[in-house]
Amino acid sequence: MPATLEVKCTNEDCELDMFELHYTYDMPDDVTVADFSCPYCGEQRFLEEIEL
């Protein structure tokens, strides 16, 4: 099954609390949260992976 990455945005000015990224099998293994930006506020530096 393809990987799922749960991410939260810690920007105090952002209204988005968390989102999930569902990868396809073609996603490289070395992809991390640093490769994405928040879909709401557009910031990259405030994203953190949620560890389950």
C-alpha cells in the first residue's frame, strides 16, 4: 500500500490544523515533509510530520 504522510501546520496565523498526503507507488522513498508547503497559508517552514 502507498505511504500516507500526516502533516500539521504550526503557523499561528494559519487556520489549517492538519492534512494527509496520500502517495502513489511512484513517489520517491526520500520524500519528506520538507518537500511540501501548507495548502492553506503556503508556508513550508511551519509544517511538521505527525508521528503516530
